[in-house]
Amino acid sequence: MILRKQRRAHILEGLLIALDHLDEVIRLIRNSKTVEEAREGLMTQFELTEIQARAILDMRLQKLVGLERDKIKQEYDEILKTIALLKSILESEEMRRNIIKDEMSEIREKYGDERKTRITFAEGEISIEDMIPNEEVIVTISHLGYIKRTKVDEYKIQGRGGRGSRGSKTRDLDFIEHMFIASAHNYLLLFTEKGRCHWLRVYEIPEASKTSTGRVIRNIIQIPQDDQVKAFIIIEDLTDEDYINNNFIVFATKDGLIKKTSVEAFSRPRINGINAITIRDEDQLIEAKLTNGSNEIILANRNGRAIRFPESKVRPMGRSAAGVRGMSLDKDGQDAVIGMICVDPAEEPSIMVLSDKGMGKRSALEEYRVTNRGGKGVKTMQITAKTGHLVGIKSVFDGDQLMITSKEGIMIRMSLDNIRVMGRATQGVRMITLGGEDEIADLTIVREADNSEEEE
């Protein structure tokens, strides 16, 4: 405001100079051939600025009468007083506070009537879930316990055998251990290698880009330092009594034990988690799967064998039970169960297996004969120095997409249509080209994903 007043005072000052030398100004203007010549003459003869000279040339003839000069002089004097007042206000905090008080009092006198709106409780409950879109996301959990969620479309499709693209940045000795698809409103049941269960809503997982590290999971849920997440279950609604009473969670351990427990036993979340399965010395939980009670179970070990048996061979047990023998392992001291799938034979899935050196293949479910639990199983991949040991097993369908992650953070997403079905005793084909000492960390399935543009 003070700058505006100062600009106006500057123009009025020029007009007063012109009116005080009116005859000379008129003579100069009449003798000038152009407007520019007149402006330059005014600036030179009367020491005016260009703004003042322009104002004089734009002045109307009626301003030349005596009364108009008095009005200009009066306005000029008032503006000078206003400028002085504004400067004093800017220099005095006490004056500024008094002005604010006076203005607030004036507003209160003018508008201080009774409130016209009513403040009441909302008629319906609004939760954070109502404000979050229920979209599909990719959740990743690293070996050292970093977790994040990422939009599915950040991962583009590639051809089989490609080098993949850079995925999550991980710290030294860390790698992506779990990667899966979930909807933002789903409940995520996280199971640790020591058999504890913790709850988390998917939208509570921090969102991050494909290449970021994520957040330490221990900062979100209370997991002891000497424990880590090894398996997960995605459930849409834990309050649906019909669902939780008629579905089960099947657990598998590294030593080949298996156990089945009703979902209802995990329907009441606790901050500190609960015990899901008793883990014996030197053993650890490696997998948990959701079933309807009538599926078939397939366990696979790192030496390339798999066993298939009916789920009915495993009776439901309480949370504190340790389970029963699901698969017998080799006595070489290195063998271990690496994965478990639960399948419905009527859906006719095929079995996808992957080795730690990037070799993989699909085989028909019929090639795995049904046996009793507890046996050694049949060959599911020809294990050689080229293939390395088995690291993953999944049930898949035509149209599915695979997402493979290496321990160095390389990820590749490909269509299952590029992988032909072959015999279970073969060593398969190269799925991803790994560099140096890199190995496969995880394999996940993307179902009904849109066909994104291929990434070169």
C-alpha cells in the first residue's frame, strides 16, 4: 500500500510542477513536433522523470483551472500524511497491535451474531479404509525385514531369458525374499520362521517406488530381533464367520512337517502376535497356505523332488501343535523343504518350478501321482550344476504372469504363455540371465494382469 501511495505522490508532484510553470509547459508542447520530443523537453527543462512527463502530457485541459490545481495540491498533501503514517506503523509494533485489536473489535461488532450452523456427531462412521482405493499392489519383503507396497504397473512384461530390470535397492547381504500381489483393503497375516503370527492391513504398509528399499517391518509390527517373516496369508475379511470357520491355513516347515489349523483361530488380531505353530529345535516355518479343506498338497525339496497327497490326510490341529510328517528328506544334511502349494485338481493347474540359477519349467499336475504324506516324493526337476538347487514351486494357469526376483535386486516379469509344458524330470529352460554369483530369491504369480507394453 505504501508503495502505491508513493507512486501517486510522485505523479502529483510532477503535475504541480507543470501547473506552476504552465505557460512554459504549453509553449514547449506547442513547439514540439512529436510526443517523444515534448516528453524529452519536459524531462530536460523541468528535471522530471519519464513517468511524470507522461502524466503531464496525458493531463486533461480542465486540470489547468485554478480549482483543479487546489484539488491536486490537497490530494498531494493528504498522500504525504498517509505515507508518513504508514511508515510510523511499520516502525512500531505497538501501533500494529492496536490496529489489529481495533479491526477485530469492529469485525466482532459487525458480524458477532449467533452461530448459524450446528456442530454434531457424524451420522455414519468414517474410517481411513473408506478413503483408500482398493487397488491391487505388489508387496515385497526383504530378507533383512524391509517391507513396502508398489503399484503393479511399475513392473513391465519382458520375454523369457531376459536380464530383467533393477528392482528394490537393498543393503549388503539383503535381498527380496517375498513378493506377492494383494489388494489394499486385504488383511495380511504374517508368519515368522519361529511360528508367530502378526496382522497387518495392506494399506498400512508404506507405499514406495519399485527401486526404493522400503521400511523396516519391525517399525510397523512387533517382531523380535532374532525372528523374521517367512510366510504370509492374504484374507479379504476376518469378520466373515462362515468363511473363517470353513477355511484352513496349512503350514510347512523346513524339516518337512505339516500342520492344518482353522482360520478362525487367527481371526482376533493382537498387538504382540500369537503362536501359530510350535517349531522344534533347528527347524523353521517356510510356508503357509490358505485352503478350503478339500485341496491337495504338494511339497518340494531343494534336491528337486516333490510329493503330492490329499489335504484330508492332515487333520485340523490347534495353534500350539507342531504338526505331522509331510515329506521325508535326504540324509545328506543339506536337504530341506523349499515350498508348498495347495491345488484343486478340478481346476487343472500346471506346476511351475524354479532353480536358484534361473532355470525353470512347467509340468502337468497329472505327472505327480497322489501318495500318502510322509514319503520322499518324485522328481520334479533334473538337478545339475547348471540348474543349481530348487528354490521355488507354484501352481499356475495359462494367462498367468511370472515375477522373478534375484538376490541382487533384479526383477523380471514375463507371460506364462512363453513357457511350454514339459516333463517333470527335465531340467527346464533359462528363465532369467543372472550375473556373477547372483541367485534367484523369489517367484510370484500375477493373475489376470493387464498386458503392459514390453520393456526392452
